[in-house]
Amino acid sequence: MAITFTSATDSTSVTVNDASHGAITGDFVTFSNANTGNSSLNTQLNNEFSITSITDANSYVITLSSNAAAALSSGGSADAEYQINIGINTVVPGDGWGAGTWGADGWGSASTETAGGGTLRLWSQDNFGEDLIFNQRDGFLFYWDKSLGLTTRAKNFIELSDAAPTKSRKVIVSERDRHVICFGANPINSATQDRLLVRFSSQENPFLWTPSATNTAGDLRIGTGSEIVTAVKTRREMIILTDTSVHSMQFIGPPFTFGINQLASNITVRGFNTAVAVGDAVFWMGYDRFYLYDGRVQVLPCSVRDHVFQNFNETQSDKVYAGVNSAFGEVFWFYPSETNSGANGGTDENDKYVVYNYDQKIWYVGSLARTSWVDRGVYQYPMATDSNLVYNHEKGNDNDGTAFTSFIESSPIDVQDGDQFVFLRRMIPDVSFEKSDTGLSNDNKQAVFSLKAQRSPGEGFVKTSTNTVTSDTELNHLRLRGRSFGLRVESTTQGVNWRLGTPRVDIRADGDR
């Protein structure tokens, strides 16, 4: 479509005039066939731009790489091709009952709350051989053909198939039988999305979606819940999570192709990216607990449950991201805390994590801003992102070349159920520093052991014994009395890699004084 430009002399800002453009700030637009009467400006305009700001429904601003030599007053012309809206980056609650403070605007008066509401733009993707299939949540499917090269964009399935879903919640390619499966899709010959409908293409053909006697395309509908929240692929089946139930989808062959069995009901699932598979097991975060499917659905006992859910930004639940760190037997959930909410002056982004170590069956928590995670596989190390950068995890011993504090800290440990005062005399630390940087001397390979004593529950720790431990340390001497104790091991030295074994403490019965 034809558009015009407005700019001032020697300015890098250009206003694009395009009626009902539908773009938002940050969207991308590509111009071609620019004709402004200035060849240099034409060359600059025949490019892809990120939209700097929105003026109104009919105009927006882009930024040139260099100054426009002459002014344009609603002059010039070009063709514009817009990419998909980038979507919002923070969920905005909508108006309605419960929005804002009760009675803040007076009974019957107009609301002052921001209108609209909106969901995050989330994507799923899977490989079909060397090609990629993308799905915009509750939107279109796209196909990228590797053979066409990196400079070729993915195509909408509308261009490739006359019956593929035009709305889908998530896409998965089944491994063994090679079907493209869309969860929460619109039925064939209908534009209305059915959030409980599962549709699948014919085997080995991602573009054939019309069922017939000569292909394996078809659909199935889940009978419980109100929507499919997410789905996860394991080695033997697909696990489908609705807002209230869990289902197993398996390839059974002709004439039905797939079968679906309900595994459990009365469950919850936090969001789109909160479930991950480890082999044939699936872990996911619910609204107030964690779940595991390993042949049966069960609630995971969680020692840090209150720590997570009592400081959780409910509005931004869609930002929760689950990932697997298989080298250490860990499942991560990165989540936004209420402490970091916009209402409390924060960013509304993920700032905390909770980890379940499925090898040792223990939980631990921490603070880290990550928005996505990919386990090692094609690449040697796990990869993760925050709002701006991509990181390699488990690589090296430092924070991108600088020292940081690494630590393990226990909860209070009772001795003999806390019934008696005891005296702690000595400790064998049992810590190793293997794989520390080779340039470090033995004296610089160190960690600090802190033992804290508590006289009674809820009293707080009244005394701490701190000792620096190196690779040569065999024994630490202590003088601590109490009913329960806490242990913290930490290191702040750059280049140090340490591993805690099984510390042993010499404990003797003692009196209050």
C-alpha cells in the first residue's frame, strides 16, 4: 500500500503517514519502491525499520541511520510491509469487577483503571526434520524451510495449506510418527477457535490437514476443562494440560491415529511455559503447588512452597518459564515476585527461581532474571536469556569474568529433636576445589564455613562461628552451644570451583550454660 513521509531538514526522525496502520511501538516495517525525489534518502528508506514511536492511528515515527538532507512535507511515496505485532511485554489487567481499590471512584462513577487488558505474545516451535514450525499462541502457524536459506522468512501456513489451523494455542511435532499437532485449534471449515480441540496433520505431511480415507489427518476434542493451557512431548506420548485436568495423547495407528486418555482431574497449571519433560516424566508448576507425572499424576512435596507462592506476582503468571538442567538433575522455574511488581516500583519481570533437584529430591531457591532456558544438547552448555542478553550457563566459575558470591545455606538443623543443649567442638569441612582456575594457589582456593547456633525455635541465631577453609584444611575448631544449628558455605573468590561433600561435626551433650 502507498504511504507518504514527513521529515525536517537534517533530521534522522521521519514520520510515516499510513492510514489505519495498526502498528505499535517496536514493530518492524520494511519499505520498498521509495520515491522522495532524493536518491540518497530513497536508499535509506528502502530498508527494514523498528518503529520508534506511534503518533496516532494514521502515522508513526522511524529513525534513519543518517540525517535526511532535505525536508519532506507529506511527500514521497513507498510500499510498506508490516511484520507481526511484537505484542505487549507486560500483562495489563483489564477493567471490571475487582479492578482497582474498592470504592475508590465512588459508587456508580466511571472507572479510572486502564482499559483493555491483554496477554503476552508467546510462541511455541518444533522441528520438522531440519525445518521449523512456529505457532503464535492463539494465532497463526508459520513454516520455515531450511533449504531456502537464512535470508528467507518463514511463511504463514495460509500460503501453504488450504485447511491448516489459523488459530492454535501450541504446536508440537510427534517424534515417532511425524504428525504436526495443534492444541486448542479452530475446526476445519471454521474460523472460531476451540480451545479444547486437538488437530493433527497427515503423517509426514505438515500441509495436509483435510481428513480422508487415504491419510491420517484428523482431530480429537478433550471433554474436561475450559481450555488447553499447554502440552509437553515425552519420549512415548504427549501430555496435555488443561486448566483442570491432565491427559495422555498417544499414537495408536489406523483408523483413529491418536487416542486420548484422562490421567487426573482437579489440578492446576500456572501457564504456557511452566511444564517440562525429563525423559518420560513431566514436571509443572500449578497455582499453589508443584506436580509430577511419571506414570501417575502426583503433587510434589515442596519444602519452599510458601517461599515461592507467598511472594508471587500473580498478574504476570504468563512469564513463568520452566527449564531443565540435565547435567545436574535440575528443573528450574523462573518467576516474577510480587516484590518486583510494578506496583512496588519493580519491573514486573522474572527475578526469582525455584529448583527441584530430581536426582537428590531436594529444593532450593534464588534470585536470577531469566526469561527463557534451553538445556544443553546442540550446544555444549545450557542457554538462557534475560530481557536483553543471551547467556551460557554452567560455563566457567565466575559471573561473566567477575567474581560473585556462591553459597549453600541450610535451614535450622535440630540435634536430638531439639530436646537438649549440645556443644559443637570440631568440624571436618569436606570440601573440594577441583576444576578451579589453574592459576589459583591452594591458599586462594577457599570457602568460608559459618555455623550458627539457636537456643530455641523462633529466637534467631545467637552466635556464629566462622572459618576459612582451603584445600589443605582438615579440621576446624568450634565453640557453639544450642539446640539447633544452621550451616552456610560460601565463596567470593574469582575462579574458584568448589563442591561440598559431607561435613562432620563433633557434638557433645551440654547444659544451657
